[in-house]
Amino acid sequence: MIVRNTLDEVPTTIYRPAIVVGDSRTGETQKFDGPYYLLRAISRLRGQPLPQIGRGDAPFNVVPVDFVVHAIAAARADADVVGRTLHLVDPDPMSSAQLMRLLAREYAGREPSYRIPPAVIEQSLRFRPIRSLLGGTPRQSIVYLNHPVSFDTTNADALRRRAGLEAPVFGDYAANIVRFFKENERAIA
């Protein structure tokens, strides 16, 4: 008796979104992690100098939830993506430093004025008072601010073009993310 692997016959596409944030139009989200930890830190440091946490040159890739939903819906009807991996990311992400500056300007009207090295902040986050001061930021999140990762967006870019989807650019919708965060900040504290 020959047993065939039926999974080879199942049409499969792998979806790999970046860090997912709120809706690009409304900012709405149910999940306040990723860059929201930076907003929490900015909020807690009212009136104090703001730090640039970690390396400034590492790309920090985020995508709005509505882009992820639209891309998956488009891929579902696109036979060319079967058997492929789709990196649902910003093909030209901003750096961690750019992201922090943008969030700080949107939230507090000012920018970071000094830098804390990654190793120092990661070790400091072992202590509850420091984590609390920085809005509950977990130690492991520092890796995302400092990891020089890039994604092959060839397959996702082709899908986007065929489906007429725009690439998400964080600067275009950051104000909506920050506004929603501010409106709901007390509920998530």
C-alpha cells in the first residue's frame, strides 16, 4: 500500500505580516504592544527628556491591520500566490530612530534628546520600576528595536500591484495610531 502525503495537494500560501498595529484610518486596535510600548514610555515621561532607546539605524517594520486583512483577502483570490510566502510588510520601513521621533512628535510635540544603548536598556528592564517607568516594556521587545532585519517583498509586491493595494507607510497613518492610543490610554494603563 502506497501512502500519499495529501498535504502536498493542499494549496498553501504563507502570510508573514510585520508587527501589526491599528487600522490606518481609525487607529483602532485591541492590542497595544510593539510600538505602543514606545508610546507608553513617552506618556510616562511627560515633561522629562525623552530617550532614543537602542540603535537608531535598525529598521522597525510595522503594518496596519487593515492592510493585512486586504492583502490576505486579495491573495485568497489570486492563484499566483499559491505555494509562495508573502511578507506583508512595509517594503521601505523607517528606522527605529525615525519611528521613535515620529511617535514622540505626534504624542508629545518633541523628540528624543539622548540615546540609551541597547544593552543598558535591556538590562535595566529586568527591574520592575524601570519597566513601569517605560510603560511596561518587556525586555524582549528591545530586540525588535535593534535587529537589522529585512524582508523579501517580491511576492507581496506583485500581489499588491495586481490587487491595486498601496504599500503601507507608517508616517502616513501614525497620527491616527497616536490619536487612538491617547483616546484609550487610561483603559490600557
